[in-house]
Amino acid sequence: MIIDTHQHFWNIELPRGKAPDDYRIFAAPEGITGTILRLAETQDALALAATEPLIVGVCGGIKRGPGFEAELKTFSANPLFRGICYIGREIEDVEKDGFLSDLEKLAARDLQLDLLRVCPGFFGGPKAMQALYTGTQKSLEAMFTIAERIPTLRLVVEHIGGMPIDGGAPSKAWEAIFRRMAKYPQIYIKVSGLMERATTRGDGERATEAFSFYRPTLDALWNIFGEDRLFYGSDWPVCEHAGDFIGNGVRIYRRYFSEKGEEACGKFFWKNSKNVYKWVARLPSQQ
């Protein structure tokens, strides 16, 4: 069983949209039986999830500000609502506007916080995204402030923090960031969008699918975070610009974590995400 903790459905009624049936074509043959839908439009995501049992949870969005508590109360009444995501720039002013107090309310409801582009120099993703915010030291420090002040809030760093992958071990700077994260037991690493991080990919080129290219990165994550704080996400369909869906995770991950044993493999592919998102099994294949 595999639960994909990072994918997007959008424009599902349009000819070029991405819908659950499009996803199943790639996912079902690999044993992916459930997903966490990542979509900022929380109400739309929950409406789709209501009729689509493939979706075991929704990680949505709630804008910072005076309306946070009311929206949190509304969304959290739905058991499929499992948390929210902020981009690094949205948390930089972490001490302002009662933000930490709002995050305490999130933690009190046993929900989690995904964080995207919090590490300085976030790498990868479509070129259009690279013109946007890529993380700063200020956003990184804000994450650690949240971890210090709200130790009961589970934090998920998406896409291995955006670390560039060049086929070797992480740089000393990135290793230091990861080791600092590892000091906080409530920080988890979503090992998603792996091929999008490959620095060897030129314009219009697909990333390498060579297992040996990604092993040093996976070794570092394993050695720093261990078997209980890493879990799988595809980043479909965003990942399609970098390589095919299977090469963008399942095949590479399965080979690596199978080497670590059946229990570690199960933790990576579904058990750890169950502990983080507290997702809701809706089909026999998700249990």
C-alpha cells in the first residue's frame, strides 16, 4: 500500500485539467491507493474529496489574519481536512498579527502545517515558479521559531526543503539545515518531487532516473532523520515536467527503502504519513 501525500487536482472539468481518473492511470499500477490532496482552495478540495474516496485527506489553505479562527473551525468540522500549507514568505513575520496564537489553535485540533519554500535557495519545479519566492534565512528562522514555540504542532517540510541534487552528498550548508531540523522531533520531511531537484537537467530535458544519482540524497536523509520522519509524495502533475511519474518517485523509492526492510518501507510509504496527517481510510485498500 502507498499513500501519496502530495498531489494536485485542478481544472478537472476542462480538457487539459488533471482529475482523479487521470491520476489513477499512473498510480494504480504502482499500488498507490490513496492521496493527500494539496490545494489552496480548501472548500473546492473538500467538495471534490466528498465524492472521491481516493482522497484520504486534504491539506488546504487558510489566509493569515482575523478570519483564521473562523475558517479553521469551519474546515476542521470535516474529518477529511487534515491541515494547511504556507509558503515561506507567508511566515516570515512570524511574531505579528497573532499568527503564533492561530497556529496554536491548529495544533490544538491535532492538525499539521506543511511548509513550502522555507529554505534559502529552494531549487526545482517549473521555471515559472522559480521567478517566485524561493525561501530566505528569515523564513527558515521563522520555521524554527514555530517549532520552538509550538512543540505540539507537526511541521512538514515539502520537497526535501528544495535541496538541489547533483548526484553527490548534500553540501555542508544543506546538511547543517537538515541536522538543525532533526533536533525537533515534530519536523518531518516529505520526500517529494525528487527528480525536480536534479541540477543536471537542462532546458526541456528530463531528469535522470538513475538510482545511483539519488542514493546519496536518500542516504543523507535516512542517516539524519531516520525511518520515522520521512514519507512519500509524488508532486503529480507538477512533476511531469521533470520526468515520468513512476521514475519521479515510486521506482526509485521502492528500491531504496526495500533495502531497509519491510517495516521501514511500510513506514515510508504510508505509516509515517498516517502519524503526521491522521488521514482517514475510506477504502479497504487504504487499511
